[in-house]
Amino acid sequence: MPAATIMATLPDLDQRPPDKILNPSNNKKISLGENNMNPLDSVAGTIVSGIVLAIILALATKGMHLADPSSLIIMLHVLAGVTWIGLLYYFNFVQVPALADAMGDEGGPGGAGITKYVAPRALWWFRWGAALTWLTGASYLFHSPTYDFVDAFMLGFSGETFNQSSLTIGIGAWLGTIMLFNVWVLIWPNQKKVLGMVEASADQIAKAKRIAFLASRSNTLMSIPMVMSMVGAHHGFFM
């Protein structure tokens, strides 16, 4: 099966609980953990514990101004961005090529387990990670004492003098916005056609598979200069 078909036919996660999986043998839901008192037994518990640890370390080292909303916003922005881009790379560098090999391996185990259990969960985190990344990034530009939302999206040309810093972070903001558009306007609606969630002809489904695949690859391409822009805005210009 072509890689484009595999990428576009990945199912959705909305109907799957975050901390349970289906047991293939009896179709019963089983918990991933054994001790409900241990926060590491759940994804939510692990995330909350990590945030608590980060706050404790910040207070102990006086490395973050907790009263400053920009500090908390940028922390959420980074966490969401790592989730989004990490899963984007996982899909393009690992899962899609691996599923293509699995489909071409006659007599092998195939990729049904990945497409049924792994991909749906990854797609849920991927889609909402993208949305949270953009929202927290926009919020940071509104609250930051260093940057301005309008000036960033005007690439530093909104004021009387040119702002190099706004140009750098603005390039990243525009690339992130285009990538968010691809996720929600191109990839997701076309997956609905492929999955039969909306009516579509055979030709429309074939076209939807291709669009979803190319949108994902385009996001991978744009993610490299986007990350360079975001890092460069704070740690030195790369242009």
C-alpha cells in the first residue's frame, strides 16, 4: 500500500479513552497500570506530576517568575509544540514507512495493530497539540513584554522602525499558522472522507488520500525553519 494511502487512512481517536486500551482477545477494556495510587500509571498523572516538579524546581532555583503569565504561557507553548512536532516526525519518519514495509511483507504480522491502537491515539494528541501550540503562541505574543502580536505577523514592519526580532519570531508564527491550517483544514477533513465519516466518491477518496499525505509532508518541511525561527528569536538570529 502506498505511503500516502497509509497516512490518510489513519483513524481518529475521539472515541478512545486516554488511559485504557482494548484487549484483542476478549475486547474488554483493561487498565495500563496496576497501582491506581501511582501517578505514573496514567498519562494525566504523569503530566501533572511533571508540571508540579517543574514548578518546585523553578521555586527552588528562582529561575522562573511564577507571577508572570508569560512564563507559564511559554512553558505550555513549548510542551504543546514538542508534542505536536514530535508526533509529526513520528508519523513521517517512523510510522508511515514502517506501515508501508508491513503491508509489503507477505506472511508478516501486518500493520493492523498499529493502525487500530497506536495511530488513533497519536492522531488525537497530534491534532490537539497543534491547536494548543498555536493558541499558546498567540497568547504569548499578546502578553510578552518583548514581542507584539501584530508586529510579529507584520514581520517587524508595523512600526516606524523595522524590528528584526519581530521578523524572526514572525516567520515562525506564520509557518506555524500555515501548518495549523494544514492539520485542521486539509488533513482532518480529508481523513473524514477516507474513513467514510462523510459521503465521498471513489475519486474523491483517492484525492483526499493524496492531499492528506502531502499536507503532512509539507508540515514536516516547514517545521524545520519554524523551529529555527522560534529558537533564533530568543537565542540569536539564524537569518
